[in-house]
Amino acid sequence: MLSEIVNLLRERGGASSVQEISLLLKIDSSALHPMLDLLERKGRIVKMELPCKKNC
């Protein structure tokens, strides 16, 4: 599953939301978060904080 996440991000050119990734891979976002954290710790992905769009 970890390689599927990395491949998906590569195919999409990087930035995707957790919700978008979970929908595309048909996995609950609560299960996806720990996998993304692991990939970030291993240096496979970089977490990007996007600026708030509304009501910040």
C-alpha cells in the first residue's frame, strides 16, 4: 500500500489532499494518516501545509 501511495503522488505530480488520496485508493483517511506519516519519516514524501482558504 505504501508504494501505491507514492506511485499515486508521482502520477498526479505531487500535491494531493488526504481526502483525495483516500478516495482514489479506496482507503479510510484514518488508516491513511499513519501511512503518510511513515512515508514522511522515511523521506519518501514531504508534507506540505497549505494556507487556510476560509475563516482563518
